Amino acid sequence: MLGALADHSRRAIVACLAERPRAVGELADELPISRPAVSQHLKVLKDVGLVSDRAAGTRRIYRLNPAGVAALRDQLDAFWNRALAGYQAAVEQPAGEQGTEGDL
Amino acid sequence: MLGALADHSRRAIVACLAERPRAVGELADELPISRPAVSQHLKVLKDVGLVSDRAAGTRRIYRLNPAGVAALRDQLDAFWNRALAGYQAAVEQPAGEQGTEGDL
DNA sequence: CGCATCGGTATGACAATACTTACCGTTCGT
DNA sequence: ACGAACGGTAAGTATTGTCATACCGATGCG
């Protein structure tokens, strides 16, 4: 899921969608890539649940999926939590395991 | 910075480092990749400030950098904030711009 | 009912990146 | 001081992924 935000164009699409829902053509008009590329990125983003699409006539309106965004944020938060917990466990060692620890 | 976490091996390294600080050989032993690959990933992670290294004799102990982790989390949080703000602005429209909006 | 527009898909090329093997410098132990 | 081990770097290869052009289906309008 995090990998979906790795690509630069994909982040641009998400940023564009964060401001307001957009159609595929609108996104392609704002971005320096073609419509098919936008479609593929949209497919990836929809596959991971970050965006959702809505049919409006011949247009397809894409918008951010708050649930997916929240899920990603929660996942990241859990990750940070674990990371900081491990860091705390490391610095909470009064009797250092290796005496080579100088300082930080 | 987010791109640093795009790679699968890099996320695995970060996950491994989240549990406890590790040497390069330790990481390579846990991961299905060779030591040089780990070194290169570690270089990337250190370059973006996500990890920091400490010399312990001939070994090099790597651990997560809480500052970098916090910075990344803050950046992501700002991003989510903007995204949800835009979403709220969209749903806060009592007089729909397009009458085509049925429901969610 | 025919035409136009919009989206998605398939295919191919190009680029970027990750991985491996080989080599070198550095540091510890004997 | 020599040998061993650990880690970083360099170059080459392979894989992955992104982008563009071309084609097709669907929807709306005249």
C-alpha cells in the first residue's frame, strides 16, 4: 500500500485529488503525462483502496477514499509506534550490553 | 523521502531495525539478499535520515533515527490533513454543484 | 441512428532501480 | 605483524515499472 505512493506521478495524482475530485481527463490535463498513464495510476490507487471512482455520464470522477487514507495512516502510525518502542527499549538499557556505546 | 520506503527490501530492513539495532551482516542474514545489497539500501536510508550508523569495532551498527521517522510521520500527517480537508470541503457542499451526485 | 467524446486496455520501448560477483580498506585477534 | 572478518564500493546484469501510441467499448447528443 505504501508502495502505491512511491511513484512521483501517483503522489501528484493523489495531491490533485486531495484538493477536489477530478475526472481522468482533468487529471491528465494537470499532469505532464498522458491519459492512459493516468488511468493506470488510478487503477493502482484504486486497487489499494486509496481512491474511489464514480460514473458521471461518460466521465469517471475519481476522489480520495477517506477510509483508505485513514487505514494507511493507521498502518504507518503502528509502524512508527513499533519503531519508537524499539528505540526506547534500546536507550532504556542502563547497563549497556556493549560498552562501546559512546553517545548519540 | 517517501520513495525510500517504496522498495520492499528497504521496508524489510526498516522493519528489522525497528525491532532492534542490527549490524549489516545481521540484516543480510535475516534478509534474502546479499550484504552489498543491504549496504546500498542502508546508504539510501541513511541519506534520507531514516537510519543512523554507529561504529562498533569492525562492525557497523545501524538503527532507526527517531528524528527522521518523526519527520516522515509529520510529512505524511500534513498530507492526510490536506486530503481530508479537501474531502470535507467536498461533502460540506449543501447545494450540490452537480445534481448528478446521488449518494456515497 | 450516426457521430463525437471520454475511459480503459494492449502492446512496445525506454528508463530506473535492485541484485550479484569481485575487489579494497579497515579493524580485531593471535 | 600476519591472518581473518566485517563492511563499503564498483561494475555489470537482470528485473521491474513507467510512459506513449494505437485500438476498442461505452455513453451522450443531434
